[in-house]
Amino acid sequence: MSRKVLRTRLCDLLDIEYPIILAGMGGAANAELAAAVSEAGGLGIIGAVNLSPDELDAEITRCKRLTSKPFGVDTIAPTNMVDTATIEELRNYIPDEAVDYVSRLANDLKIPVPEGTRFGKEGGTGWAAGMTPKQIEVVYDHKIPVFAAALGSPAFMAPEAHSRGMKVIGLVGNTRQARAEAEAGVDIIVAQGHEAGGHTGYVATMPLVPMVVDAVDPTPVVAAGGIADGRGLVAALALGACGVWCGTAFLCTVEAGILPEAKERLVKATEKDTRVTRVFTGKTCRLLSTELIEKWEKEGPVLPFPLPIVLCTSLQDYMTEARMVDNYFIPTGQVCGAVKEIKTARQVVEEMVEQAVRILEEGLFSRVKLSE
Ligand SMILES: Cc1cc2nc3c(=O)[nH]c(=O)nc-3n(C[C@H](O)[C@H](O)[C@H](O)COP(=O)(O)O)c2cc1C
């Protein structure tokens, strides 16, 4: 069968075959997944948020060995505390009561941790002061054509990126943010709806996308949040987007860098099994709901971003070690209910394209009467 053609202006902008971008998912969108999506005709993105500059350098090098197609890198853009505080300072900001609370929680939920563990005060994230600018230098050195950022605006680097021939992508959850990004020179706006996995705003994808399209016209808009198949892709195009940015759809792929046990857990999840919480990062973040999150929401401390990440990743490390995923922190979108099996990233891209083409060629016309 000949390869399907489904092109939008996003394909020309990014030099890709299909208007499908792998969302930058820290911890999940590794070199293998990014390369597989690019090889399948979309744009792979390495989720670099928790990679040190050296680790990012290695990940990019690995990705380049796996594909000669374009791929991008996603991280967070510098914000005050994140960019200036050292990991030791962040650890010091975590109150003792929060450390004690997590110890009690781990004990209640039978998560095996060594006696006397001081959560957040050791282990966990490899956060370092000034990390994002150093990651960006790595991106420049490797001549990566696309840089994306969700938390914080990537606009500060647009002039430099443009002088290097790069494109900059910013994620937004409302029209005010979208206008600000477009006016500041961001090339592609991802309008991400409330149903998305990970950090999320308050407006759902359906109303958000057309409003952002109108607000930033003629800047290209890509739709995100709840899109996992060809129907979602066609809907996004109908709303005025020129492509899709998908996270959850690729989270259960063979290549995704999360524990196989977590993938198995995700394929059993329904659309009602996620919740938005500040427990994990201090910002509103959609995760698979667990007993741990429910308990913490009721009785635990809510610390400001990014302190919970320092606290929670040290707990997550012990769950990873024990391969206990019942209470694992897994950012995931509502569309996890539609992800029913573990596939390769190529299958996800190809099935999405085939279904979208089928709908555009015949499906809509067979269901809609345009004349008497
Ligand atoms: C496991 C996971 C990790 C994520 N990590 C990041 C991240 O590090 N940076 C980022 O820009 N967005 C992150 N996101 C959000 C995605 O970029 C994207 O906007 C979202 O997944 C789209 O919605 P969907 O999950 O319904 O496809 C993450 C999402 C998931 C599911």
C-alpha cells in the first residue's frame, strides 16, 4: 500500500511528513521515542526537563544515531526560583514537617524505604542552578532545529534561535498567554487544553484551540490535550490548528522511557482515572490518580513549585527501585482511557494518519448532507 499523504503548513515549517508532534515529556520522551516518531514521519521531541546538560548531550547523540530526520528538545524556560536556586537551597526550603509527612505516607502505603530516609533532603532530582541556559547551549551546539518550552516562555531565546535557523515552540493554556508568546516572536503556539497530561490550565481543548487560532492569526497553532487518534487530528484541523502535539498517545509505546509496569497500569486506566493536583510539582498537573495522591490531597502539605518535585522524585525513586507502580506519579491525560494496548510509536503515527485520511476522504461526507 502506498504511503498516505497528509500535509499541512506545519509540515513545511518543520520539514516533516505528517503534522504530528511528540509532546516533550520529561522522563518519558527519550531518544528512542523521539527518533521513532521522527522516523515515522512526525516530529520527535526529547523531553529534557530532568536531564543535566551532559545527559542531554548524550541523549541527543543517541537520537542522532537512531534517526537522520529532524527532532526537537523540550525543557522548561527559566523562571526565578528554578533558575537561580541550587539543589541544596531547594532542599533547605523543604520544611521538616513535609519530610516527616512523606515518611509517614511511605510507611502507610508500604513503600519500602531505608530506615531514616529524609525525603527531599537527598536523592531524587538532579536539578542544578542555571541548568536551562546550559541545556540550551547543548541544543545550539547540536544544531537542533526545534526548541519547545511549556513552563515559562521560550520567547527570550527567539532572536538567537532564529539567527541559527531554529524554530521555537511555546505551550499556552489561554489566549492572553498565546498573544504574548506570538508577539514576542515564538514561531509555533501549542494550545494545550485542560484534559492534557502533565501541567495543565483550566480551559478545555475544544474551546481553547479556535480562540487561540483567532488570537494569534497568522501564527501557526498546534492543538494539544486529549488527542490520540485520527479523529482527534481531524478535529484539531477543523478547529483551525495545523497539527497536533500528543503526549498520552505515546506514553504507552514500546519506546517510551517509563517502567513497563507503569505502561501496563496505564492501558487499564479509564478516562475517569486521572486527576489534577498540585501535590507533585506545586503547579496544577494532571496525573493518574492513586491512593497516595488522594491521601496527600486530604492531609498533606502543598509546597510551592518546584519544591514538591524535589520531595516527590526522591519517593518515586524508591517506588522505581521496588517496581511498585500502584502509587507511582504518572502524568497522563484523560485520553489514557482510549489507549488500550502497547504499540510502537510508528503504529501510533501511522494509525492516526490512516484514520484521519479515511475520515477526510469519505467519513465526514458519508455522515453529513451538504445539499438536498
Ligand atoms: C508523562 C508526561 C510528561 C510530561 N512532561 C512534560 C514536560 O516535561 N514538558 C512539557 O512541555 N510538557 C510535558 N507534558 C505535557 C505534554 O507536553 C503535552 O502538552 C500533553 O501530554 C498533551 O496532552 P495529552 O497528554 O492529552 O496528549 C507531559 C505530559 C505527560 C503525559
